[in-house]
Amino acid sequence: MASTTTDDSEEVTYDLSPVLKVYKSGRIKRLAGTAILPPGLDPETNVESKDIVISEEHKISARLFIPKNTYTYPQKLPLLFYTHGGAFCIETLFSPNYHNLLNKVVSVVTIVYGKPKKLLAESRTMSLSLRLSKANVVAVSVHYRRAPEHPVHIGHEDSWCALKWVASHRRCNIASYLGIRVGTKGLLGVKLKGVVLVHPFFWGEELFGCETNRPDQAKKIHNLWRFACPSESGSDDPIINPIKDPKLGKLACERLLLCVAEKDLVRDRGLYYKELLEKNGWFGVAEVVETKDEDHVFHLFKPNCENALVLIDQIVSFLKQD
């Protein structure tokens, strides 16, 4: 990749816009996903969040999201273990995008956006922007070490470490990896009921499906992955290409919710993941949700649009199943 220079004449060795830039000095400038929100009570959703340290040595932390009514009416709730996206390089659990998303999922109140449309008893004409039912879960969002400062595999290991920590404290694309890890190694005292993959970032050396029609965009993703994980296997590393994962059929959950977006470049790989699971002998049941006319992680960039609220409602419904 050709070197360029910035306005202050500092040489850029890798320009991976709009994700990040790496300078000859070694300085890394992230171009997105740098905003943060502190924990605390969200008055709109009535969800309390709190930050905890899982490993000071490896700088692994997590944010807990707890429905406020559990303080008044103590109860045992299922746990949602959440790993954020960001192409393995940007975003954190402190990002407003992910913080606000989990507040909504864990919410114990009905959230109202905009003005209500005509309401009829037991009618489906109710504005979708008015519906957001609680999932009745406690959520744990993990902060893992990111590329390029750390190999992509480290982020997966950090997430596994955090999941084991959660299992040991049960009395008080990474998602796929963790589900398979539970299936091969087990997790004492914890039963993995389901996995939700929202616009999973799968990839591979050979173009697949709709990628063949968008070669320029595909090249950018290929370059980003090569930079983030410069292994010999490249984009065919099993971490990012499930086609190459011999352990895929050991996914430990009973149910899978696979969410894709119609305009997403990685849509077809996401859909193929379900087929791969079946071919590899997975014993569970997979449900696919496709959002029309939307692109990758649209629900983060347009959180109040009707399609985003419908998607959250579908995720919540999945989480509420026995």
C-alpha cells in the first residue's frame, strides 16, 4: 500500500480509511469508534450499568447492564454475554453505539420514540417506534484487546477469559468462536442456550456471493484483515472464515439467531454460515432474520429507525425464549 503524508508531514505507512491510519512512527490513529460513554443509570430505559475489571494484567474489562427492577424484586435472570464489533480494530464497549443498544435490549420499560400513530386494540398498525419490550436479562459487554496493537487471536482469547470469569461469578464473529469454544472445552456451571450473530464479519481469500459484484469494497476488507491478522492463512484463518473451521459443528448452543442485512457486503457469507453448521453436524436450530434495504450494522448508525427497532425486537424475542 503506497505511503502518503499528512498535513503535518508525518508519513502514513498504512491508510485503512475509514477505519484507521498507521504512521511510520508507529502511531495509530483510529478514525471511528473513539467516542465513549460512562456507566450509570439510564433514565430512559431504567437500566443500571457498572464497569468491572476482569484482568488488570491483560487489561480486560466489562460493563454490566442490570434491569433496575431486579434491585426491588430480586430474581435470577439469564445472562447475555456481548462482544462488540468494529472490524477487530475500532470501537469499544464504552462506545455510545453499543452502550445504548444494550440499554435498549435489557430495558425494563417501554421506550417511546416520536409521536404515536393511530392505535387500535390488538392491532398491528401500532407504530413500530413505540414497541421495545424487555428481554429480562442481565448483559455483560466485554472490552478485549484490539488489532493492530495485538493480534486478532488475542481479542478472541480475551473474550474467552471474560466468559470464564462470568461463569465463575454466576452466583453474583467472536460470538461464533466462543460458542464453538464452549462446545469443545466446556464451561463449568453454565449452559449456553443461544447465540446471536448480528451481521457477522466473516471473510475468505476467494470472493463469495455478492462480493464478486463489489470488488473495490471487497479489496478494502481484504487489506484490512491482512493488516489486522498477518498470518500465513490470511483471510482463510478459521477465526474469520468458518469454511476452514473443522470444529464448526461443535457450536455448543441449542439455538442460533443469525441476522443479516440485504445490502451488506458480507450478507451471503452470513447466510452460508447456517448451511455450514448443518453440513458439519450441528445439532441446534437456526433462525435467520434478514432486514431489507439496509446495510452493515445499520441499527447502530440509525438506532431509532423502524427497521432498527424491529431488529432489536426480534433479538429480544429470541432472548426471551425458553
